[in-house]
Amino acid sequence: MELNKKAAYLQGLVDGLGIDDTTKEGKIIKAMAALLGEMADAIAAMDEDLTQAYDQINDLSEELEDLEADLYEDDEDDEEPEEEEEDTEEDDNDDDIASEPFYEVACPNCGETVYVSEDDLDAGEANCAHCGVTFEVALEGEEDEAKDAPVQYEVTCPACGQTTVFEEDDLLDGAPKCPGCGKPLDFEVTEE
């Protein structure tokens, strides 16, 4: 039974009981029956609005699905097959690899050519794909720079404890003094 019909049924029962609406109890019962009727009408109106809203949402949803189908159908026609897309991705990766600088180095173990990247040079070692040996790598210029750089020694003064860095030439030229306390530093530099 709908709410409106139930409320009307209760209103009929109240009227049929012959309740005296001049008494306090009668006034309350009649007011409650009238309120129930109004509430049932309001709920029925809201239910009808809600049903209309659901219908509109369903219609919009169907129209949206149709639009999406048309839109994606056009995109699928424009796209190439997926296999070709994968090839494109591989080509992009190859381009990235090709754009990185590589250096050819002969493996000290097997003599095969090994391609060394900047990362390998930074790490100071490379791995031969032919024989699996890991070996040290550096650019020739870097090795020459290291050979040409002056040899330096760190010296700690026994008197004051200050640590100072001296170049080998300065130490060989004469007895250096501690810049902190001025005392001579007594030690020997042995050449290899």
C-alpha cells in the first residue's frame, strides 16, 4: 500500500472513531493524522522527482556511451596497429642509446672490443660481454692528468697537531715548517 493510501486510511479511522476534537487528546490525534497525510504527500512528491532524476541520468549515461563509442572509433581508425607502436618505442630506446657517447676499449683479458659508457667511466670499471671479466677503465686524458698532477702529502705537526698538505717538490727542496706553530717538520720523502 502506498504512503498516501495508508495516511488516508488512518485519517478515515480517526474520523470513524468519532474522536472529539474539542478535547486535548482529540486535538493531538487529529493533528497527527493530518500531519501524516501531509508527510505522505511530500514523500510521494520527492519520490516522483527522484524517479525523474534517475531517468534523466540514465538517458545522459546512454548518450555519453554513444559519444564515447563514436569518439574512440574515430581514434582507432587513425591509430596504427599495436605492433608498429612497439617498434616505435624500441626505435626511441635505440635512439636514446645511440645518442649516449660510447668509447671503444679493448678487453685486457680477451682482447675483444668493449663499448664503455660515461657511467662506466664514472664508476671506473667496465664489464666485458665476451668473457665476463670486469676491468678498470679511464679516459687516456684522465690518466695523463693524474700522472701530470703534482704528488701531495698530508703532514701532521707533532708539536701542535695541525695537518697541512704539501706538494712533493716543496718537501724535496728543503725542510718545511709548520704554518701553525712555525716549528720545522722532520721527515723523509722516499721516491719510488
